Amino acid sequence: MKKQIIAILALIFVMGLVFAGTYTEPHQFYGDLNYNGQPVQGACLITMKTSTIEKECTSKNGIYGSSPNLCIAESESSNNDNVEFFISGNKIGSYAFEPLGKTELNFVLTFAPNCPAILFCGD
């Protein structure tokens, strides 16, 4: 019986180590995308990268991170990690990652983005 209890405790300990290494802490971003003083039209794909995780979200006519297209960055290492933001491989900014935060972060693009037009289903 004693050996079984030790085996179960060892298994729980090992599982805890495995799951502890994959825990992510989210941070939500939202804001504006502008180019030449105007909102960027269309639907831009924004890529967010930390040292461990890459996520994507989509803007809508110069606004990103609003419902239903939330922009949630994640990191497995919340200490001294940065979130870098890209559109079509071009870096548009970065931010020091803060676990469980919500930040307004507006971007002024230095290049003309080629974002697809937003298509509507007509009634």
C-alpha cells in the first residue's frame, strides 16, 4: 500500500512539472492602424510573436482587437518577454509583455499595407 501511495504522488509530481511548463498567461491588445494619417482600410492580418508563442488576429478598417476579433498574445515566459507585432512580415511595433493585461496600442505604419477588402454578404 505504501509503495502505491508513493507511486501516485510521484506521478502527480511529474504531471505537475509537465503542465507547469506549458502554462500561458494572456494579454489582450486593441487599438488603431493608421497610414498617412488615415485608418488602414480592409482586413489586415496582424501577427503577434513572443519568445515562445505566435498568434494572429485581424483588423477591420483601421481597428484591431475589438470583438469578435480579439487580439490575445500569450507567453510561457512572462519575465522580460516582448510582444512583437507584424503585418505581412513588416514589424509595426513591440510592447513589454505583461501577464493578464489589456492594453490600447495604436500603430502608425511606415509602409503602405496591402490588406484585403472586407467582403459583405448582401441581403
